[in-house]
Amino acid sequence: MLTKQVLAIIGDSGAGKTSLSKELVRLNNYPLLACRDLGNALAMGKYNCHSFEECLDLPNSDQYIDDLNKKIVSCVLNKFRRMDGNILIFDDLILIDAVRMLQAKGVDVKIYLLNTPYEIRIKRIMERECCTYQDAVSEEQKKVLTKKRLGINDVKKIKYYKLDGAKPIDKILEVFSSSIRVIEH
């Protein structure tokens, strides 16, 4: 039996995580889970908040983070039960406790840090949000604080591979694909 593998694409806002994740899904038919979607569903369902970020401002935000870790693990394991393959893409931030819980259940979690220069990321945020430079900087700063609160620095310490997010997507995919072949063999 092949080891179940979560390939987590992490990085700062505007790094290109979602674009890379969607392209991997399109090319390889890998299932995709996104932290933001799981976090927002939990926020709206259990905490009566409108968003992921809003829950982090609650007095019981530590409980929300704990619940988010459990939701990530539950969703990943359920996805693996329902699929034929052994690789799942996780877009955006995967929390360190979720990584540890998945590893304890025999899931191999590989972290891919999409490292993209600041100015490129700000330009991408401006295009994505149709906003000014200053608004993009403000948005990026808010997301940096959110990711720090959720433990991005701990996740970065266990990164498996660093990808250059300034390169065109086809070049990033070449490097990513070669690393997956190494993992699969």
C-alpha cells in the first residue's frame, strides 16, 4: 500500500500558492483542500463568525485554532478514504499541530514553501484585489499577522522544499514534479 501524502503549498500572500495548487489539480487530478475554506466553514458554522480572521479575534481563539487543527485532520483523512490515489494538495497554511496529528496517523506531510519576492507579491495582490499599492501592503501585513498567529514559522521550519515563486508557473511545475517523482520512488 502506498503511503498517503499531503503536499502542502505554503507561502506569503501573493506568492502564487493557489495558482500552483490549481494547476497541480488540473494537470494531475489531485484532490485539493484549502485551509481558508476549512477555516471559514468552521468560523461560520460553529463560531458564528463571518471569516477565519474574525475568529482569531475572539476571546476563545485558542479553541478555534484547536478546532481548526481537528477539522484539517478530519477532512484530510476523509478525503483519503474516498479517493483512489495517495496524493492530496493542501493549499495555503497547514497548521503545525495538524501536521503532527496527520504524521501520527501515518500520513506523510511534505511542505513546499513558495518563496516569492515582496514586490512581486504586492503586485499580484493589487491585481487580484483590484486595489492600490498601499491597500495591497496593508492586506499583506494583515495576512502576515494571521499566519504568524496560526504558526507559519513553525511550519516553515519543517519545509521539505523551497520553490521560486518568481519563476513562470511551468518552471515551478517542473521543479515540483521532479520532487514528487523522488517522493513516489
